[in-house]
Amino acid sequence: TVNPIAGVTLVEDIVVCHDDDVEEIVFTSTVEGGVTTYEWTASGDSIGLTQTDDGSGVINLFTAQNTTSEPLISSITVIPTLTNGGVSSVGDPLTFTITVNPTAQVDEVLSQVLCNNESTDEIIFTTSNGGDDSVTTYAWTNDNTSIGLGDSGNGNIPSFTAIAGTTSETATIVVTPTYTNAGESCTGPSETFTITVNPTAQVNEVASQVLCNTESTNEVIFTTTNTDGTTTYAW
């Protein structure tokens, strides 16, 4: 009896996000007959895989962990041993990887306060996450389009002309980052900031006065149609 050289059926590389579950991995042999056992080892980055190899040929379900700013990669090598007719033969190893992407992240964005008809600063979203082939994209929403900005968009927010009527307008902008690496996209916590637009300062018409010598003037009280904030007057 001549036993064949055992191999391990191909396991595709796995890519997941931080805190995702990695489903149970069951190794199978490329040959029939006899009994095939498997010994596996993990090398590279620590990804939350703490199970001890017990020879069962199974990596149990586990929760992937990556609290860094770049992808973590663990390389799994599986060596099969075929036993048949009292003879054991070590077969060809199989290696695959488990990549755990970090949670997407967007840096803090400063709020802006502007006057009516003033141009905003361009808002460029950035992240501390990295990785050679990774990309972080950004989707944002705006709860007050009265300031002259649309209700949603993707990517950076270009400079635009801010608008307000007779009262200040405040828009709350929520930006959500998505980190993509090796074909797997991971969404992270949102960042919130505001854009406040104050109205153009305004003073109501003041009636002219005509008086005689030594006559007392009427008190001149300046008023405005603006409804919030504080308007001061210099004459």
C-alpha cells in the first residue's frame, strides 16, 4: 500500500473589520482514505485569535481585534498528516492570511462662524488611519440647507457662499468615514461640527429732525430688523 501525499483544501484569504466575527474554519483533506489530522500555527500580527491548536482541524469562531490605525495581518500555516495502515505521512502545508482592518476614523473638524455672503473655508476631511493600499472616504449630511449648502455629499466640502436672512442660521454637519482595504469596507464613528452664519448687520431708517435754536432734540434710538444676537451702533 502506497499512501498519497495529503494536502489541505484551499482556504481563501479572509478580510474583516475590527470587532467582526471570523466564522469557524474547518480544514479538509485533498485526498480520500485514512485519517488526516491538521496542525496549524499563526504568525504575524495579533488579531484576537487565542485558540490553542488541539489537532482537531478546526479554528473556532472568534472576534477579530484591531485597535491600531493600520491593517493587521496574521498568517495561518496548516500542516496535514495522513495516517493509513499504521503509517503516518506529513503532507503539503497550506498558508492563508486573516487581515483585520481598523475601524474607520475621521479627524476632528473645527466649527465655523461667518457673516452673510462670506465664503466658507474649504473643509478637508483627514484621518490618522493608514495602510499602503487603503482608502478612507467620507459621506456627510447637513440638517440646514438655508446656509447655502446642500443636504448631503461625499468627500470634502468645497468653499461656498454662506447665507443668512435676518436671523443667524446654524447647520450641523455629520461626517461618517469608511475605511476600505483589500476589498473590505469598514464604517467608523461620525464626527459632528457646525457652520453658523450671522445676518448682515442692519439699522432701520432714522427720521431726520428740524429744530429751533435752544430746542431739545428727540432722543435718537437705533433699531434693527435682525432678530437675534446683539447689534451695536457707531455714529
